[in-house]
Amino acid sequence: MQINSIVVVSNGEFKNSSSLIKLLHEADIIIAADGGCNWLYNNNIAPHYLIGDMDSILPEILNKMKELECKIIQFPVEKNETDTELALIKAFEMNAKKITIIGALGLRIDHAIANICLLSLKSDFEQNIRIFDGYSYIYLIKSSIHLHGNIGDLISLIPFSGNVEGIQTTGLKYSLNRECLIASRSRGISNVLIEKNAYVSLKKGLLMVVHNISKY
């Protein structure tokens, strides 16, 4: 069976809960990364998988998960990967069309940065893997991305690993025509959708695309 959507729930901040819960109800599979299960349980949502070293999930909630049909995969505390990375690796094994990570930002900036980096963990990432914080989608791209949203949505293009070359855009107010965004400059912040569909492509580099939603 083709899995269309997997949501990985990390243990960060959860803003605009209604939009996050809507996304979860539309998902085929929900994977909780350790303490992310606390928020799920408090919102009456049971994950299909619970993955991690179990040092953040509340003991009473862990016991509840054991009573349910949740598949629990426990790892040692001393490991090389974060719980979110382990959950994402599990999601990759299922070959879903789209993977969204929520609860990936906030609380600890080191985890937030690491979670953004995880978007490029798989070689064929692009727009089928993203972070959603309730207000914005975050992507890492190395070739191109199609964006769909509301006219007036803010789109930020941020070089993620050195300069990004050959950027071309359509559907954005401030267009780029095979131009370069420099890693130490903020030129790509707060572009604007002027059409419901936009396209961004690049020739060289790794680009972070942040799509700030104006309507829900």
C-alpha cells in the first residue's frame, strides 16, 4: 500500500495547534520521537510508532502507549542520533510520498538547527520532506521546488551551505534571474507570492526555503 503522508512529531514547541492537529488527522502514519508523544497524548492522538531512548516521554504516557497498538522502538540513551533522526529514518523506510516534521523548532536552538539539517538526510529529499511549525513550512532544496499558497504569503530564500548560484524564480514579487544569494547577506528574506503557484530553481548550492502561511 502506498503511504502518502507521514508526520514525525518531535519534542519542541507546538504553535497554532489546530493546524498541526489537522495535519495529523490527514496523515497515514504518525511517528512520535520520544517526548513528542506527550503532546500527542494531551491532544488525544495516538501515534503508530514511538521511537527514541524514552528519556523525555512521561512514564505514565509511556505506559499508556504500551497498552495501545503503538509500536515502540527503544534505543539506548548513549547514541549518535537524536530521537528525531531515528524517527525520520523509520519514516524513510516506509517510502512515503511526503514527510512532515512538527515540534521540530523552539525550546533548544541546537536541536532546532539539527532538525533543519535533517531535511537533507536523504539524497532525494527536496519538497517531499519538510518542517511545519504551525505557521511556516521549511524546505531544503538543491535543484528546484514548486510552492503553492495564498497571494501575499511570505517566501524567504536563505543560503544554507555557502553561496547559492543560478537561482531563478517565478510567481514571486522580487524575481531572481539566474542570480546568486550570498551566505553572509540577507537579500532573500521576505519575498512575496504574487501568484498562487511559484517556482524556485537553482544551479549550485543548498537553499533553505521558508514559506510563511498568511491564511489557514
